[in-house]
Amino acid sequence: MSIVPESERPNPYSAYGAHGSVLVLNSGSSSLKYQLVNPVGGEAIAAGTIERIGEAGDAKGIVTHTYGGNRTRREADVPDHGEALRIALGLFDEIGPRLSDAGIYAVGHRVVHGGAEFSGPVVVDDDVVDRIESLVPLAPLHNPANVQGIRVARELLGDVPHVAVFDTAFFQALPAEAYTYAIDREVAAAHDVRRYGFHGTSHQYVAGKVARVLGRRVQDLHTIVLHLGNGASASAVKGGVPIDTSMGLTPLEGLVMGTRSGDVDPAVVFHLARNAGMDIDELDTLLNKRSGVLGLSGVNDFRELRRLIDDGDEDAALAFDVYVHRLKKYVGAYAALLGRVDVVAFTAGVGENDAAVRAAVCEGLEGLGIAVDPERNAARGGERIVSPDWTSTLVMVVPTMEELAIARQCVEAVEHLSPASAVTSG
Ligand code: AMP
């Protein structure tokens, strides 16, 4: 298999921009990120972030807006998400592009947790907002901000459809044996305790993109996707359908991440509660914010980790080894589940940029038909193959474009298009 040049690939999304661009909103607990996206080619027409929303005291919010190659940065009072969105809309008017000129077709909202309710994008109405709100117990840090973002955006941009795109939706197709925890089934059922998976938009996009760039049908490929950003997750995708993923009830399970532990024995929690006197909130903070690469080395950015390793820092070297060891275990496990691996695709900040991580994960996996070619692995660029010609499995780097994927899902939800037919026709 080899990469089909872009000019020779049919673009199944060529009609998606007929009605205009999509404003994609990602509301975090204290931030709002936005991007105005062309759903055909995927370029961000304009993008911005508003951070430190609702900070106590005199702290100001930090606002950035990028358009036409120019980045504007300023401070502002941003007490809540409503004000954040008003500021963003003001920047479109002031700096550009004016949304009336850009022709917004829809607003896409990234929603973290769709529970077992949502297996695809949905056009938002009052009932959908209520249902997303009812899932707050599953995602207490994320869904409230998502709901607030949707409410405010519907108020301020009432003329266009709003679409909710869920991080969990792709993984609603997981088989029961992959999403079921082996705990008392009545307790699990009463409290919706099961694996949901996250980063689904990215895993789905990358698995589809792999097929497109290779000129193959996604139905014919067995792919392991490694989404390695500050959060990190792996998935095994068989014929376009996920059969396992590393994140669970929440994004804490699985791989070692920037600040999250990933898999630990759950008894670590009981042990620390009993012996360190830590309460639930402290344990939550420990495992989500003070663990992972940060907890082991003091830094969570892989560029800083590399500098520490090069300076001989032993904690940093161990953090790297623990990170890679966990990844290798998942690659091996997913190879076993898939039976045959056609492609291992690295994506997101670390996966796309850190050649040392890719090399270390694939080192010693020749027996599984997985290897990287040092020269190809060191090269930079867009979608690329980094394995040597002799391997049975391709190792690829495929940049993820979550905003583009959200924008396309918006078009599909509004136009009632089948995403599968769109992805596989190319
Ligand atoms: P993401 O969550 O996908 O935006 O990824 C963010 C993470 O990617 C950062 O915390 C870094 O660890 C990593 N990263 C970004 N750029 C590079 C780079 N050039 N080399 C290595 N790691 C990088």
C-alpha cells in the first residue's frame, strides 16, 4: 500500500461547503475555543481562544483571534461563557471575517460526554440540551461548560442550526465485551458505569483519513489509532468500526498522559484514602492533574521532557520509558484483538511531532510486522508512511483535524447524510 497523491484522491466532501462555513465551538470549564472552518478542504478561516473565563479576583481573561495570518491578543473581563462568546463575535466584526460575509451554515459544538444516549451528531433543540445536561454526573467537569456554551450560542446565533458532536459517539459502536467492566452488574447499570471512550471524533477521522490517503475502503482496513496529545488514547478499528479503545467511563483510563495516570490498580485509590487521608476530590486531582508524565518528571510537554532527558535527568528518562511501555502494551493487545494490523496511525501533538516516541513504541515489534524507518520517521510533513517497505503493517503519521471533523459532522446532521458513505466513497 502506498499514499495516493492528493490530486488523484476523490474528495467525497467536495459538496459540503456549498452552504457556507461552520463555526466550531469548544467550551471548556474556563475556556472557549472557536474556529471558523471550511468543511470541504478543512482550512481554518479564523480561529481564537478565550481563556481564564470566570477567574476570581482581578485576573483578566486572555483573548486571541487569528485571521488572515494576523494574531490579535488582548486581555478582557470575561465573567462567563456568555461574555466570552460575545467577545468572540465582536472580534469577527472588528478584525474579520464578518460572519455575515463568511456565510455561517451551522454552529458545531464539541460535547465531551454523550453517554449511551448519543451515537452520532444531533441537531440541537431544547430536548437535546436537557439530555446533555442529564449526563452531567458522568462528566461533572466538562458537560456543564458544554451546556452553557450551547445555550449562549443559541441565544446569540439563533438563525442557524446548532449541532452537538460528541467525543464519545464513535465508541458507542464498541462491542459489549469491550465496554463492560467486570463489576456487579446491578451497581453498574444503576449508575451507568461502563466504558464510553473519548477522542472519538479524532479516532474516526484518522481511521477514515488513513483509508482515503491509501486509496482503500475503510471497511477493508484494520487500524490502530494512537491519539497522543496532552490527553492520549488508543483505539482498534476494524473495517471502520471500533472494537476497543483505551479510555473508559472517563478520559482517565488507559495510556499514560500529560497529567493523567491512565491505568492504575483501582486499589491505589482505597490505599491512599485509608493511609494518606486523601478525600475524593484530592484523589481526582492527583490522578487527573498531578500524574502521568508531569507526575513522574515535573513537566508535561514532550519538548521539555526531551530537554530534561538530554540533560541526563533520570526521572524524565523513566517517565518516557513508562509512557512508551504502556503504549507498546496497547499496541500488542490491539494487534491480538484485530488479528491483523494493516496500519498503526500516530496522531495529535506528540504522535505527529515526536519521532522518538514513534521509534520507541515500534522498537522490537518486528515480530508483529511493525517497524519504523529512521529516515522516514525523522522527516516532517502531512500524512506520511514512516515504516520501511518490507513490513506487513504500515506505520503512518496522520495529522488529526478535530474541528474539520466536527464541521463535516454538522453538515451530515443537518443534511441527513450518512457519514459512512461519505468516508468510504473516497
Ligand atoms: P495536543 O493535546 O494534541 O494539542 O498535544 C499537545 C502536546 O503535544 C504538548 O503538550 C506536547 O507534549 C506535544 N507536542 C507539541 N508539539 C511538539 C513537538 N514539536 N515535539 C514534541 N511534542 C510536541
